Amino acid sequence: MIVLGIESSCDETGVALVKDGKKILSNVVSSSLKLHSKYGGVIPEIASRCQLEAISGVCQQAFMEAKITPQQVDLICVTQKPGLPGSLIVGIAFAKALSISLNKPLLGVDHVASHIYANFLCHSKIKFPAVALVVSGGHTSIFYLKDLSRMILLGETRDDACGEAFDKVAKIMNLGYPGGPLIEKLAAKGTFKRIKFPSANTDNKLDFSFSGIKTAVLYYLRKKKLTQSLKRLVAASFQETVIDTLIAKTLLACKQKKARQLLIGGGVAANNRLRSRFIQECAQAKIKCFFPEKNLCMDNAAMVAGLGTKLYACGKREEGLSIDW
């Protein structure tokens, strides 16, 4: 079964072709990130306009790389939610047009669940039940997975998402945007044992809150000269506190659900320190930890097509062109 995936939830425009939910035939992504950098964050109007201009060309490129024709596609899957409304409209409208013109079935897919599925594009020994952590610029959530069609939300951020906190701390230190890679690079040259930033408690022990640590960084730096050495120290301490929080809550979820499989996805999952710490802590807890390849941690359409393949096989259907955003 060959599935066409379309992803346009934020500033990326992605189109991919995936065979049998596993083999990536092509995975093309166009990003408008550079246009947003000077604003310190994604500007929805810019993102959607760029996607409108790019999506047709990205789709053509995906078919060229896959070396197949549109008529060979069996199913079209598109990110339905969550995301920026203007961006989602572009992808969904394009998917509907393709569905009509090719006379192919159409399926809406959840963006966050797609990040979890990215692991299945890279690993073949994942077993259910499992716990999943999605950690990105817009989402920080823990799920319990009975299978791919039954994902139960256990905890989520009550304010800033993890990646958003990285961006805001980077802005406080005048590093630029996006903040995650910049913080990680600085942190690799700093020590994280000299500053103890607070980690907020939540009523639900599996929920997250990152607004407090962001504010703590702001107050810590308020009357200090922002030298390069201080930036390294703050970056390392901030990053380590965030990772400690993610590990503690995620492993608690594994313990509560007696799960021995942990899937991690989302843009922040590309962070090297986060990966090494999770692998180390999970090994001690006798939990098998999975990460996607780094390029599949970012927003892409292959994960959309892959998840859509499995959901369609489980019987999920849309009524005509009823997909909305």
C-alpha cells in the first residue's frame, strides 16, 4: 500500500510517500524558518503564505524522488490537528483537491500522534503496551499506548511547551531563534552543577510546567553582565533541569502503567544530551527506550503517511471530504 502524506501544521511544508507504513519512498520538507528568525518565533501569516506557494512544488518533488505516479497512490493522509489554522487549511485543502482529482480515499491524522509513530519508521521491535513522550516547540505530553489506535493522554504542559521554553531562554540571552540548538551548543561547553533552577510542581504529577524555570533564568540574569561563560553556565543548568523533569515524569508514567517500552518523539528529541540521559536512565530502570532518527524528529510528512497507513488498516475512515481543522 502506497500512502501520500501531507504535513503543514506549523512552518514546514512536507509531502512524503511511504509504502506499507514503513518504507519511506520520499520525504520532502520545505521550511520558512529563516523568514521567522528575525521575529524570534513563527509568524502564522508568513508560514501559511509560504506553504501556499511551496506545497505544489514539494508534492511534485516527492513524486519525482519516489519514482512513482500519482495514480499509484492508494491513500492520502494529511495533518488535521493540532496546528496553526492558516497552515492546516493549506495542507487540508491541497489534500482534498488531490483526493477528488485522483479519486483516492482521504484520512485526517493527528500531528502529535504522528511524532510518536516516527519511531515505527526506524524500529521494528516496539511492543505494546508502551508509554510515549512527545516533546517539541508546541507540545509536551505523555501518553499511554495500548496500540496505535488507542492513545490515552496521561499528562501535558500547563503553560509553556518544552521547546518553547528553550526558545524563550535563548531570547533572554540574546542567542537567536530557534533556541533549542543554540542552547544545546552552549550547554555542551558549560557545567550544570553550579546553578539550581527550580522545577515547578503540578497537581497532576505527570503534567509539566516550564514557565517557572524560564522566569527563574530571567531573574538570575537580571543584574548580571551577560558574558559568554555565564551563558554557557546558564544554558547547561537550564537544559539539565528540563531534562531531569522530563525523565522523572516520564519514568513515573512507565512505573504507574508498568510499561517496559518508551517511545520519544518531537523536535526536542533531537537534543543529544536528552537522548543520552534518557538512554542511561531507562537502562537503569530496565526500560527499552526508542528515538526516531533526528531528521524524523522534526515535522515531516513521512510520519503522517505512516500513521495514516496503520489507522486505515484498523478501520478508520472519513465521510467524503469531511476533514476540518
